Amino acid sequence: MAERHKFTIRPVSRQPRNDSKDAFRVWMSAASLLQCHLIIGEPCHLQLDDGPRQTAIAWSAPEKIHDNVIQTSKLLQTMYGFKLGDKVTVTESKEPLREIGVARLEECTDATTIATYGELAEQDRPYWEWGLEHPLSNCEILALGMTFDYELKRCRRSFKIVEIDPGREKSENTIARFTLGSKVKIGPVDPVSAPKSGLQVDTTGLGGLGPQIDQINERLRDFTAEAQKIEMPSFFKNSGGILIYGSKGTGKTSLLNKIEGAGWRSVFPIKSSIIGRSTVDGEAKLRKIFVDALKCQPSLISVDQLDFLAPRRGSNDGSSMASVLCECLDTLQDSHVLVAACTRHPNDVDDTLRTPHRLGIEIELPVPTGKDRAEILRALRGSADQPGDGFLERIAAQTHGYVGADLFSLLQLSCRKAQSRQLSQFAGERLDDKQDPPADAEAAEDKPSITPLEIREEDVTLALQETRPTAMREVFLETPAVRWSDIGGQRNIKRYLQKAVERPLKYPERMKRFNVSGKKGVLLYGPPGCSKTLTVKALATEAGLNFLAVKGAEVLSMYVGESERALREIFRKARAARPSIIFFDEIDAIAGRRGPGQQSGVNVLTTLLNEMDGIEELKNVLVVAATNKPDTLDPALMRPGRLDNILYIGLPDMEARKEILDIWFAKSDVHDEVDPIALAAQTEGYSGAELVSVCETAADAALDEEEEMGEEVQIKWEHFDKALQEVPKQISLPILREYERWSKEFGNRHD
């Protein structure tokens, strides 16, 4: 990835020139110029976060300033919307400043002067054009929106630059150079003219959005001269804006910035701050933007966070601009003005805006698939030579539920981890050099070497532990650190769960060919302490899925509607972070059997059933539930399409008990005389939790003996004999018979 340097904007210490010749200079220290590979007098780009790139001229600061500071003029700050203290990225421009052929200006004289001297006469226009060449030539560097005052015949008028070189290819630079050969034209822009080159969104730097960009470019073709060659039927209307929506971090703002750079004559961004303190002032500003856009066709009006300007009715009607936006959008019928807006969810926007002739094209930016994530990672890497394509493919396969912003954070953190690792290696090498200094040590100090960053798999693994998907950041859960090897026995259960999770992810084509959908729900039931919860944690860890654990009782609330809302929010987060697992422990607390006259918990159960197989299909989200009381569950929960995969997790058999003991013994200081096979034979009828409790009780007895004797002691048979007397079996034969009776009665069991 290309290195990006951020600087803080500070004011220029000296008085600005009257001719504004230095208005677009950015003054930097010599070290900063060298760091950014900039040449004095050459163009560079300034960018505020994800905002559009603006062009300035690199210049050496006449005084000593900090290396993380740039000085800019007040005019540059006003033109580009920067404020003092803003952090901007400074990069070199690959394209030189073009020379202006024609600069078109429009009069913006105040109403008092117009009333006194009248409108600019057509016969006087050439004289004003000739006269304005002088101040524009003195300024030399021009940008759209700059204003100039000029006096002729004792009348002082104001003019604004509205167009530079109409019809020419769009440059990546936002400023241009006025030379002796440049001309000035005064008059409004032809509202129906179109650029010679087609409007098109560039895909560079964006990954995984191919279909969405194709859909946008299809709409942009209506604004090009080529589209005029085909006569459309009378009912066709060249109207309708674009509404881009998607979860946080999916790339809405980045795509909007790409649309802004598609080659428009003018771009008019609308910020949520336009409302300000006065709604009346906000409406006036909004109307003026639409009027100006109609004067500079083809033009774009971009709106980020539309839901702030025009929220859904009933949410924030006091400051809503929906009615004014509708009125303004209706004025764009059959014009060459496009409105592109962004929001997280279309239902957050006022419904009156979502009509075919207003914001009729709705484009969703979904959570990226594995293939999309690989494209995004390659786009983020850019021209850098690492990480390699194979490495990026492996990262994409491990980042389920990650959006573009999450992948960017992951790469950033991976770079920092790699940097820390290499710096620690350098520190160790310097320590070795001090013990045995080379003969040319002084020469080596004079020539500091720069080592390129090397990102390894271990760096990405560390970064993955600290980077969570955006959809999961509100879920404060520890990622399970349990493996299948930590659970003794239950081989059939493990194999069945692995197939339920891994098949939809690894073999979607096979499942589609056989017309088989993935498992939606699994119910684990059995006596307490038989590793039901531990099994689900291992399933999430081994499959690498996002994991949401929910205690059944935690969902319940004394307030009406709160339990249902909490349940819907759980499923919303799981869908946003899919593929994922929702684990309901003690599900009997919220899914008890419904009876006549019973009201408590019925709405919660209904919400759970609707979320599992309601109108919105549950894809790549596996619901796993565990209970000790299967007979109390409502039968509707276990019909096909819900928790229809029912697994009985019973007491561990002889082989499973030996595996549990082997796992515990491997981590403990146990005497060789203790035979795990013999101990497993003595603990028949114990659950897994009780077996671990026996081992821990024996360890406590050994610790007591060690404290008395004052020397190290291993865990021996005598300690286990004592533990077996203190930890009784709690699961009786009648309890086991009840589980078997329920299993046979229900008739749907996988062992």
C-alpha cells in the first residue's frame, strides 16, 4: 500500500497578496516535502479523510514549522471546505497543471449595484472580458468558484468562475494555470451541453462493487452526447436519482466520491450541516444548490447521510428537509442533473423521496462475499508488492462478515504488527553488534539503511485477534478459544456439526446441484454438565465463524416489547456478520410450551419463530440451542426448517471419559501410578463436568498436602480416592430414562 502522510492545517503567518497569486500554495518544511516526494512549485493533492481530492501547489515554508504541519491561505480553506486544525493527507500529483484555454465567468454582482447601473449590456461584454484577463493573469492559478472584482466606467462588478475549458477531458487536478494565451468569456453556462467524453465511474481503488458500478454507469450514459443519438419513446423520462444504501463500512462514501469524479462539469455536495440553526436558511441554501446545478449541466448533486436531512416521518419531523428536497427534485425532470444520495437503510429515509422520478434507483452495497473481500484487499493494496495475491486469498477466507472498512483496518494493523516485529529484531541485532562491533561500524552509522516492511502470516493472525467485524463491535464477547481436541468423546456429534457448518461454506455448488439448503437450526439436549456449551464454542472456533452467545433468561425484560426488540437485534447483527452462529443457552427460558390462557413469553417465542423462518430468509446463519429440559419446549420450535436437527449429548462412555482424563492429565502434574483407564472405569455415570470436578478436587487435596509437607507433591491415587468420595454422581437413572422417553416420543433424534 502506498504510504500516506497526514498534516495539520495552520494559517499563514504573513499577509496574503492582493492578487491572490499565492492563494493555492501549501507551505511545508523541507523534511515534509522530501517525505512526500514533492517538488517546489509542482501540484500536490490534499484530502480530508474520505473526501474528494483537492489540488494545491507545494511550496517551501519561509519560516521554521513542524514537520507535521502545513500552512494554507484563508482562500484555499474557504474554497475546499477546510478548517484550521483539520488533518489532511498530502500526496504528489501524477499530472501536471493544464493551461486554460477558455475560462467562463458569470456575474455575481450584488443587487444594489445592479439596481444602480443595470444589467451588463451585451455590447459592453467584450470590454469586460478583455479587462478581466488582467486580474486572472496576475492570479495565475484558478479554480472553479473563485470570484474577482473589476471596475470599468466607474462601475465595479463581481464575477465568479463557473467553467474552465468546456468539452475538454477532465483533469485529476482541481486547479489550472491562466496564461497569456488564455481567454475569458462572460455569460451563463449552456444548460444542455454535455462533455465530449463520456461520464463513467472509475473502478480503481474499489473492490467487490462491479455489479453496482455497472448499474451506475448505465444511468450515467443518459447524460452523454452518445445517448442523444437514439430517440427514446414519448413515455421515457430522463429523471430519477440514485439512492445508495448499505451497512456501515461497506463503501457508500467511497463510491459516492467515485461518482463525483466521473467527469461532471460541476459537483454540488450537500452536507447534513446545511440545516444549521435555522430551517428557513437551510431550505434557501438547498434551493440555491439545485438552481446552480441546473446552470452547470451536466452536474451532480451528492448527498451523504440523506437520513439526517430527510428522516422517515415521525422520527425527526422538526428539522426534515424532505418536502423541499421533493420540490427541488421535481425541477430536475428531463435535465442533465443527477442526484446521488447515501444512507445506511432506505427505510430510514422519508418515503416521499423514494419514487421513480425522484430517487428511483436503489443500489445496495451488501456485506462482501469471500470473492469480494479478495477484490477489496487487492484494491486496498494498490501498487504495493505485498501481501501477495495468495496471501490475500487466505485472509479473505478468514474474514467472514468483514466489510471494506474492517479489511482496511486489518491491513493497517497488520502493518503495525510487522513493523513492531522488525523493530524488535533490529534491537536484538544492535545488541549483538555492541558485543562484537564490526571494523566498519562508524561507516555503517553514517549510512542508515532502510528496510522494506515484510508482512507475514503471524502479523495478520495477531491483527485478526484485535480486529472485529463492524457488525459485531457492539457485541462484547470473547471469541471462543475452545478446540475439538479440548472435548473428550462425542465423535458423532462433532462430525455432524462439522458437516452442518462447513458444507454450505465449502461446497455451495454441490448443495445447489442437489437442491439442498444449509442447516438452519440445531438443538442440543441432555443432562447438565455434558459439554453442550463447550461443543458449540469449539464449533465456532474451528469453523472461524462470528459467534453470538445469548443466555435465554437475559433476553427477557419486564417492559413490554423490549424482549422482542432485543431478539430481533440479535438476528440483525448475525445477518450483518454472516456467516455466523447464534447460540441460545437455556433456550427453554424463552421458548416454553404454549398453553391455554398463557400469555407470558408467547410474543418472544413468536418473534423467535418469525426470525428463523419468517419473511426475511435466514442465510448463512446457524441457530444452535441447548437445554436441559427438552420436554418444556414448544413443539413449533422443532418442526422442519427450525430446530429440526436434534442431537442428544448424554453421559460420556468409557472411551470418552478416558479422553477427558487424558486432556486434563496432559495439563497437570499427575503421578505415573494414576492410570486414566482405571480411573475412567471407576467413574461410570459421571458427566464431563463432574469428571473435571473430581480431577480438580484431587488437585486441591494434593495442594493441601504440599502446604503441610513444604515440598512438591504430585497428584496420586489417594487424592483421587478422596475426590471420588467428595464428588457424587448427580445424574440418576430415572433422569436418563426421562431423556430417552422424550427422544422416542418426539421421534427425531441424531446420536
